[in-house]
Amino acid sequence: MQKSNANETAKEIIRSAKLIFGDRINHITLSSVTDEPYKMFSIKFTLYNYYIITYNYDRGHFGCSILYGEDTVPLQSNIEWDDECNYEIYWKEIDKLVRLRIPDKYLEKYGWL
């Protein structure tokens, strides 16, 4: 990913998520955006109208977690945590990890299975 400010980077990541998830992602919010002393931000969104996910970016490292009350459950991806990430592959991996946790009956009802 090229050098840019936190807001531009976040918008680029949101665009890449929308391309992969389509109608399965909604309620996207961007928060805690800062460039100084280093670039960081958080993106919160809903996947499959089932889980609220947070994506946290901090100095080029990032990761997703499922919000579970006041706690989070990390989504352990095999994708490297750095600025050179292929987000198409990353979001597809996150999709697989989230779908594993959703009942097939639910996914089938909404045409996502």
C-alpha cells in the first residue's frame, strides 16, 4: 500500500472490503483516525447481519475481531499483517472465518450459502 494519510488508507480498505463482501457488509463506521504520532484507525462493520466486526490498523499492522459484548474474539488470519497486504485475499480469508461461526440455515435463508 502506498504512503497516504490514515483517512485515505481507511477509505481504501473500506472500498476493498465492499468489493469482496458486497451486500453482506453494512453499517460501516470509521473511528479513532490519527496520523500523529503514527497512522492508526478503527473500522467497525456488520457482516451477514450477524456479527459486528472491528478492523484495527496501527502503524501498518492490522487485524479483525468479532465484537462479543465488551470483549472481542480475534479472527486469526494466515495473511501477513503489513502494508503490503493483498486485501482481496485477506477479506476472503476473513469471510471464511466468519462464515464458519454462522449457522448454515441462516446463510441459506438469505442466499449466502
